[in-house]
Amino acid sequence: MLVLITYDVNVTSNGGKKRLRHVSKECQNFGQRVQNSVFECLVDPTQFKELKHRLENIIDPSTDSLRFYFLGSNWKRRVEHIGFKEAYDPEGVLIIDANQ
Amino acid sequence: MLVLITYDVNVTSNGGKKRLRHVSKECQNFGQRVQNSVFECLVDPTQFKELKHRLENIIDPSTDSLRFYFLGSNWKRRVEHIGFKEAYDPEGVLIIDANQ
């Protein structure tokens, strides 16, 4: 299933920049960055549980925000893009495409 | 239907900050901000077409990125939140909830 993860980490709070780096790093372990604070992760329920657990242990819930959107397995019809992108396929490897 | 809109506007490029403000303003006209560059918009297909058209006319597709995620009408089961949030209901009014 595809899980979209979006986050806002308050970098002005204590340790905020470090938390931001950690959140980003964990998301990279499970998916691909599509925008600055947006990751698409192709995971099974066990992997998602693990990722969620790790992220919960990183963020400061009093200042940071994490959102998960479950797009299912038929996710391709649910996503549309306009403008600049690093073209990629969540099922494959990251490809930088300057023409898109 | 709920459409999630995420965007990255390159504010270091010419007119970037202005584009960012405009994108944000248009999204506010159709939905509610849930994170800094993330909006949830409850729209019908006609409204979505109009919003998309407006956003396409604002962004610079060579530097900015817009993504739409179609979460359908049964969207509540597709969304999960952790941490700080301005609690709200896309079907209702914005409520600031400091306890969540």
C-alpha cells in the first residue's frame, strides 16, 4: 500500500533541526521524497507500524505535526502532479528527470 | 471528495515568494491548511477543475511542484494524525484545539 507522509517540524523549537533531519532520514528509509516535507512510502502494514513507531519517537508532539494518508494499492489513479519534479517510481529507483 | 494538495514553491527563484502567497491564498479559498504547505480541500469535480486551473496559472512549472491526492468521499478512514494540530473538520469551521 502507498502511504503518504507529510510533516511540519518546528525548527525554531529546541532540537527542532535535529528532529527534522531524523524524520526525513527515517522516511527515506521507507520511501521516496516527492516534495520537501512529503514522502510516498510503499509499505506493508508491518513496515508502516515500524515507521510510525520510529517517527513517534522522534517528533515533539507539542510542536510538530505528522500526517499519514493511506492511498491503498490502487494509488496510481489517486495521484496527480504539476510542475517540476524529480521523476520517480515508488516501486523502483529514483531517477532525476530534468525534462519533467 | 477530499483532495489533498501539497506544494513546493521555489522561493529563491524570481517572484517565488509572491507565487507562494498566491498558491496558499487560492488553496485557502477551497480548503483548509493542515500543515505549512498542505491543504485538504472538500470539493466537487467542477470546483477542483477551477482550483487546479488557478494554481496552474500561478506556479512556475520549471521550479515549483504541485501534487494532488484524491482521497474520495470516504476519506476519513484514510487520514491519520500525530502531534500538534489545529483541530478542524473539513466539513465544518476551523477550531483551534491546544490539547491535541
